[in-house]
Amino acid sequence: MSVAKVTEVISSSTESIEDAVRQGVKRASKTISGIEGVWVKDTKAQVSNGEITEWRCTLKITFVVND
């Protein structure tokens, strides 16, 4: 039987939503092993002078808990 855990992280990118998700998973994988999936819970954008300057994503990362 396996047990999974979900942790929430917030990541950002000046490029795109997809890049913010990739960067979040990449960073989380440095300290979390066994990542199985990610759910993009929320997306936000920072705006300056009518232009999007940064994308921010709240991610729920699922990983298997090792014995």
C-alpha cells in the first residue's frame, strides 16, 4: 500500500504560466522525492503600466511518502 501527501507551493515566472509551473515543480523536486503530479490551484498576474510583468501560480504537489 502506498501513501501520498500533498504540499502547496507558490511559484512565479516573468515568461508564462507554464514556466511558473515548471519552475515550481523543478524547485520542489530538490527537496521532495517521488513527485507524482501537480494541480494548478490558482493563477495570478502582477501588472505594471497595463502590462503583465509576472505570473504567479499556486501549486498543489502530490508525492508518495516513503517508508
